[in-house]
Amino acid sequence: MALRSLSAAVKAIALGVTLWPIAQGGCTSDPSELVWISTNSSLPKVVIYSAGGTILSASNYSRLDNVNYGSGVGPTPEQLIGNVSEVLNVAQLAVVRFPASGGSSGLNSSLYLNISQYANRQLCSEDSDIVGAIMFHGTNTLEETAFGVDVSFNCSKPFIATGAMRPDTYVSPDGRSNFFQAVAAAVAPSSRDRGGLIAFNDRLTSIYYSTKLNANTPDTFKALEQGNLGAFLGGQPYYFFGPSYPTGRPYFDVSNTTQLPSVIILYGHQGFDASLMYSAVANGAKGLVVLGPGAAQLSPSARAAATELYKQGIPTIAVARPVTGTGVPGPNPGPVFFSSYVGAEQSRIMLQLAINAGYSLDEIRDLFESPLRDAVYAPSANQEWYYGT
């Protein structure tokens, strides 16, 4: 019988693994209460925050099915560990489950708030002996949950997001490799002090800048302008650059946050109906993100609406509609704020967190624009050109 078809308990015996049952839900924020799956108690500890996704999915149809696989019975995190037993030569693992029924497209901010709160307590406390964390997540919205955790995670330990584009039953599932590589990155000292990372398809990218660019293929998470931070060779991470955090990356304390204000994303196009901006606010939105054509250029009617909403205390963030590039604010601050190189989904989360933290409109503008303004308008030559000084 193939190893993958055995029960988790039988796998544990076959592999010589100490595998303790973890209650469904399994959510404890106390590191001392985590149950470790281990073959060597001297190995570093990595906690898995499991929110499901294709990496834990299976197909009832075919080993070539990568489109309609939601109906199969996928592996549990413990079974995935048994299927990728080499991972236990790298780390001791504990699993914390977070419910994510209906796929990642149906999730909301409560997931990243919960994962962030657990990660901060379990990894960032002074007496924590956990070296890093990885997160399983459906790829449809992985970048959103990962971004929310990244900007609210308050220590230098690695937080690595991963998943899969092919179910575990596929003839060549990518999730198993991604899983091993995520753990290898989480235990590597070279992964510290970089902010959150995505480990996917033999590459490492910054969560802060990454987005899903292909709906179907394993080579999907990229930071096109900012590039890969590293690659995996022999299952191990190789970084192209020394440790550094993304420019302008903020930190928000969400330790006591249970709900965030509503922020709506609108897509700018020819004939854009600016009344949608007013309608969103009437329906409870406390902020707006608008994708503007080209370099985040809003239509005249959208700019007029943003100006009126600004007077009401409602911020509007303009994001460049193309996949790469940014809009640049004018020399003088205005009622429309530009997102710099932060994408629309990420801008929405950052604006939610800023509003929740009580930021003023000027503070929100600085949060999004100050790194870009410093780069464009601070040099003395530009001071002369733009300000006449």
C-alpha cells in the first residue's frame, strides 16, 4: 500500500514520528500548549498555521484534474507531513488550524487578525523557542491574508506563506515541494529581518510586494518590479540580497482588534460612474481604493468625488491599474492619496488598519505617500524645479 493512503497514525509508526493528535480547531496561543510532531527533539520548532487551500485538496476525478478538484477528500496537515517526511529532518512541527470553509475567496479580515494575534504571542514573546512560522492558504486570496499578517507581525522571525496550484492528488503536486521549502526557509537564520515571505515554485518573494499573476499555473506569485529575493536549491533557500525590510513597510498592533472598518475597492475605467464612490460610503465604507488607468489617474468626476469625500473625512487611495508601476502625487498634498508601489488589495488592508488605528487624514497620506515623496521631491534639483527654491 502506498504511504499516502495510510492513516496518519500508521504513517507515524512507519516513520518513527512522534505524532500527537491535535484537536479539530487546534487553536492555542500558548506556545507551551502546542503539540510537536518530531523525530528529533533537538531540531528547531516551526508552527504551521493551516487555513486550508489547494495544498490540502484532492480530486475525485483524475490525477490530471487541476480544475474541479474541490470534491475530493484531501490530506490533513499531519498527513501532508507524512507524505513529505523529509520535512522532519529539518524541523519539529506543530499545527494550528483556522477554519476556512468555502475556499479562500470567501474569507475576510478575521482570518489574518487571528493568525497575526497567534503568531505574535507564539513567536514574539521573549521566552519563545519557536524559530519561525509557515501558513497554508488558498492561493486566490493568499496575498491578502499574508499582507495583513506581515504588517501586524512584530518580530524579526520568519513568517512564510505558501500553498499550491495543483491538488495533492495531481500527478505532480506542487504543494509538497512548496511545503518543504517553506519550512526550510522558516528555519534558516538568513530568512530573518526581511518581513514576511512567500515560498512558491522554487522562489522566495516579499509578501509586501507580491501578487498572484496567473490563475492556473504553479509559477504564479511574483513581485514583477521588485523581483525575487531568493531561490531554492536542493530544497534550501539562497538569498540574492542581504536582509532588509520593504521600503515604507508599517507595523500595526492588532492584539485587541476583532473587526476592521469597511474599505471598498473600485475599478476605474472609461465612463466610470463616480456615484459608486458616494454609494459605497452611504453603505458604510470608511475609505475607498480606486484603481486608476495608467499611473493611477482618476477621472475628473472621480477626483471631484474624492475631494468632496475628503471634506467628510473619507480617504481615497489611488492605485495604478496596470500590473506594475505607480501613480506619483503632485508636489503639494491633495485630497487623493497615492499608494506608491502597494497594490489595490494590499492598499485596502493597509487603509483598514490605519483607520482602525485612528490615523488622521494627513497621517494616512504620509503612510502611503511619504516614501515616494521623499524619493521624488527631496533632492535639491527637484526642490528647485517643483518649488522654485
